Amino acid sequence: MKENIDKLLSNIAIMEPPLGLQDKLALARQENRKLTIKLGFDPTAPDLHLGHAVVLQKLKDFQDEGHRIVVIIGDFTAGIGDPTGRNKLRPPLTPEQINKNSQTYINQLAKVINIENIEIRKNSEWFNNMPFSNVIKLISKITLAQIMHRDDFKTRFESKAPVHLHEIIYPILQGYDSVMIDADIELGGTDQLFNNLVGRTLQEAYEKKGQIVITMPLLEGLDGIEKMSKSKNNYIGLTDNANDMYGKVMSIPDSVIINYLTLATDMEAEKQSAIVSQLELGLNPMKIKKDIAYNIVKRYHDDISAKEATEHFERVVQKRTPEEADHDVLILPKGSYITLLDLCSVALPAISRSELRRLIRSGAVRVDKSKEDDEIKNIEVIPGTLIWIGKRYKFRIGS
Amino acid sequence: MKENIDKLLSNIAIMEPPLGLQDKLALARQENRKLTIKLGFDPTAPDLHLGHAVVLQKLKDFQDEGHRIVVIIGDFTAGIGDPTGRNKLRPPLTPEQINKNSQTYINQLAKVINIENIEIRKNSEWFNNMPFSNVIKLISKITLAQIMHRDDFKTRFESKAPVHLHEIIYPILQGYDSVMIDADIELGGTDQLFNNLVGRTLQEAYEKKGQIVITMPLLEGLDGIEKMSKSKNNYIGLTDNANDMYGKVMSIPDSVIINYLTLATDMEAEKQSAIVSQLELGLNPMKIKKDIAYNIVKRYHDDISAKEATEHFERVVQKRTPEEADHDVLILPKGSYITLLDLCSVALPAISRSELRRLIRSGAVRVDKSKEDDEIKNIEVIPGTLIWIGKRYKFRIGS
């Protein structure tokens, strides 16, 4: 079991309670059953991106272990929308829109998990005909203080921004879904921690075993700073075409390469470790991003698409001739000057300057195919300039 | 119209908005209709006391003017009770209990208003089958900040005492009753100001004219300090028997005589003014309380009962012989001594001490039937001692 639990525990941001998963697995073994893993879906936002896929990957980890996967479609509240009309992003949806969005969602889900053996439940099943008296009993299980633990309510309340009362009811509905399906575990992003803990509280209030809440890290968007989201337009959609997907991955800043590697690819742990080492050794990040982009495109499309997207990127975005296709790109301030030794050192930071000096003096370095053996010669930074160091390393100054 | 509006405005503690009644009356005239006056009733507490009657009297004032009276029986929430079980005073009631309590309530209502032409509505009529989706639309009309204006929620929240979410829903239900019956005015005690203003807010949210909220002062209980309430056991119940009712009124401290006079009797305004003047002139409060007690017993029982209760009080409580029945009682520290002049001055504070001295010296004062003409003689305070001043004033030291 050791290896499996390592996989299940991988990448988790917060688990509440902290040893909950181990306990649930022990319980399941004891009761000779599989765990019920819940994932909620809001049909007002059916388009999934790599940020969502971090959670879906964890769902897949559980599915791979044979656990029961239940996806809850929050159609009840989607059908109501925002009754105040303030939130334009939440108009009430018709049953047709909800069905369409749910199908869109499931199609995207199929890109990560096997949708053949999952259960899909709509929560209108238990809410549409819930008598008002039961609503009151339900909400009585939760106190105002518990609700005010949620940061956004607290902040808005304290800053005198209106919090309409239906908003404080919505997390309770989501939590009640866990009661209805007897969830053992609920998955979500870290931004769902509060909501999903309400489920645990409610299960206990209804004298059931409380679910554990596993939250996954929020993947940064293309800007490398904000969390990936559709509204910020910094996302890579699961249905983006292969070229867009590849190009978007290539555009991420170096600071988030490791997060994309660990959270967005399905590379084996060993391969990930190897890449992290390369990065630490100073391998050109461009090369690593290409590995990541390739993996992601292959994952959401296929191998051929990934190859074609790579070629497209190199041809159109990097503007290489076929001859230059195997050159790594160096990004330097255009129009500035840099000594040959510094240039080589930027290109190969893992190689010592004395070794590079030796290589230059030995005539192993060429700039635009001409041999250069003066390590202090100033080279103008002109996009397209080729720098070859020995037979193995080929670089091109990027545009 | 002038006189009528004075009567309608009498005794009001808070009216919101402040000139609301005048505006509503003008509107009713313009639309050639009567106003709808709402009073809510909680069937968990069917026993009414003089504190409730302050509000009922105002209801009667409106009824006397021909307005439409609607009593709302809050049977929906009474049937649910306190789902947390924390509040032992709010167990869920069966429909039979609710019906029984409602009948008890209406019987008591009949002691103040004419119940023949009032409407009685149960709010289960609109809540029992309210779909959850409409519940959400309803509560979305109210913000957390509005709810937190209610002092007890705010205080409890800030002191970290639990506020369960159903509690913050209950005022909204009460408010929705106003929407359903198109209330123009809601009556209540000052402790209902917040709840009843929710009704106004909701009516406006449902694009109706907002009701005005009229709150009546809270009558002090027999202790003269706390508001009258069953839980404090300081109340005079509308169904108390005549002797108890009379005796309880006689036990109130002088400090609240005027409040009982104005809020609990149905004396004409002129008579009330006359009594207030007597009180200011120093007339023995005992005499005034007897007038008030007589009026109240007559009101909730009848004239004969009031007379009998007076006699009972004098015979049993004041322990008078028939001969002493017309004596006013002086309450003084038992076993102490007081000069004859001081004694007369306590008995008749409105008469100057020089006039009293003149009366004593002229032989017009008798103590236990013996003439006493020495104004500085010390008289021992012994219950039952009779003091006569002239032919007109007869006092007895009380026990």
C-alpha cells in the first residue's frame, strides 16, 4: 500500500484533518469497501482549464485506486442564479443550459479521468422538493460564526459591502450534498477549503462520519502571479487547440515552471525530479518548458498533435529555419553588447567560466559560423545570431 | 379627523418613519379604503398579560376607526420550534397544540378588541409549500448587515455566543407575512422594532408600499423595573381572577403608577389628566392605585367583579373593619415614632404644615378616636391606628 498512498498524498496543499486520508483508508479496509470521493461542479462555469485539472488529477489518482467517484452537479443553485441580479456572472440557467453545460463539463472531465465508472448526481434531486421546514432544520446546524470564518464574507461584512443572505446559505447546500452521498473525501482547490469543511460539519450534525477535505494548490495563470482563471484571461483551457496550448505553456515565466511541471503534467515522479535537477543545474529553461508543453499537449490531445505543436512553435513563434531548429534560444537585451565569455556563460551557466575560457581559446566557439577565440571580444546582441559551443551546444539569440 | 389621529398617536413609543401614520391615513383617504393593521402572534406563548394589552389597545384604537385588523398566527415556525434543541422554551408544537394555543389567544384578544370582524391568518398558508428556490429568493432580499443591526444578534455574535442560522431567517419570515397580507401598519412592542422593520424592507423589495411600524412602550412588571413578562413572573395575566388582578395592581411601586394609568387602563384622557394632577398634588398614591386597579379589573372582568375585588382587597389585604372601609392607608416604618404634625403632613402632603398645625391646635385631629392637639407629640407607628383630620380625611396606618 505504501506506494499508492504516496501517490494519493502527492501535491496536496491542505488536508483537514491532517491525517484524515490515512484514517479513511484504514476505515475502508476495515469495512471492506472503497471510499466515496466527491467533486462538485458549478454548471455556470463549464469551461475547464489547467487549474481545474490539478484537482481532476487527484480525482484520477483515487480512481486509479478503484475508489468510488461521485461528481455533483450544482444544478439547483445554478437554476436560481444570483437573485439580487448584482452578480452578472450568475444569471439563472434554464434546465437546457444546465444540461448543455454539464455535458460540456463531462466531455472535458473525460480528458483526465475515465468517465465510464463515475456517478453523476444533480443536487436538485434533494433540494427541489425539500420542504421549507427541512431547510430551516438544515441551516440551524450552522452558526453565523462558522460562516463568518470564510474570509470573503468576513472581509465584505467588515468593509460594509453587502453580503446577501442567500450567499451564506449556498455553502450549506454544497455541504449537504456530502450528507446525501455519504462522501468520505471531498476534493477541491484551496479556495474551496471553507466550503468543503461545511460538508464535514453537516455530516457530523446529521450523525454521520465527517468527510475529509483535500485541497489542491491553485495553479498560477500565464502571468505567473494570479491564480489561473477564466475571468483573468490567464488560462490554458483543456479544450484549447494544440498550438495554442503549446504556445501558452511556452509563455509562462520561469518562476512557475516547477509548479506547471508538478501540477499540470502527468510525467512520472522520477522524470519530474530529473527535470528539477536540470533546472537547478542551470539548463536553459526554454528546453524544460518545451518538455512541459509537449507533455501537456500530448495529454489533452495526442502524441502527433504534440509533435506538430512543437514544430509550429519553433517555425512560427521562434522563427527558426529548419537548420536552426535544434538551437536553444538565448534571451538578451537587444542592441546591447556582451563579451564572448559572458555570452557563453549565460548560455551554459552550469559550466565554469575557466572551462568556457579554455573552450574559446581552443577555437571551439563560433559566432554566426565564424570562429571566435577572443573571450573579451564584445558581441552585439542581434536576434538571430547563432552561437555554437563545441559540437554539442547550439544557441540562437532570440527576438 | 383631528381627534381621531390624536387617539391613534397616543402612547406610541416609536413610529418608523416618524410621520408614517399621517401619510398612510392620507393615502387611505385618497384610495378610498381602510388601512390594514397587522399584529403577529407566536403560538408558543399564548398567555397574554397587561404588557401585551398595551399593543392590543392600540389595535383597538385602529379597529374603532374602522380599519382592517389582521392577526397573523406564526404557526409555521412554531411547528418547527428550535431545531437545535437549545431553547427549551421553543419545542416544536403539534398542529393540535397550535390550534389550542391560538384559541386561547383569541379568547384573550376578545377581552380588548372585537374579534368578530378581524381576519386571522396562519402563515403556514404561504410557508408550508414554499419551494426552496423561493426561500432563496426571499432571503436574498436581506443582507447580513441588516440582520446584524438587531442588537441581540450583534451582541451574541461579538461575545462569541452561537447564533444559529435559522434564527436569522425567522425575522425574515415574519416580515414576509407583511408582504403576503399587504400590511399598511404593523404593531408591536418596542422590542419588535427591528423585526417589524424587516417587513417594511421586504415589502419594498417586492415592489410594494412599505408598512409603517408602530411600537408601543413596554409596560414594567410588578417589580416596577423589568418589563412585564411571564418568565420574570412579574406579570398580570389577562385571565387572572379579579382578586389577583386587583391585588397585583395594588402592589406596584409608585414610580410606575403613571405608566399603568396611561398604558393599562382605558380611562378617558381627561380622567387620566385629572389623576396625574392629583398625584402631583400629593394625593395618597394608594387611592390612585385603587382607581387604576378598579378600572383594570372592570375592563377584563366587569363592574361587579371590580367592586367585589375592591372589597376583598380592603377586607383581606388591608384588614379593615367595615367601619374603616373608607380610610386611606398610610405606610410608615412599623415601630418607629413620628410627631403628630409630621404624621398629618405625610397623610396630606398637599396641605401646608402651618395649616395642619392650625388644624391640630383647633382640636380637629383625632388619633384612634381621641382628640390630640399637641403637634409635637410622638405617635408610635402601629398598624391599624386611625388618624382623622377634620371630617373629611380618614387614614389608617397600614400593616
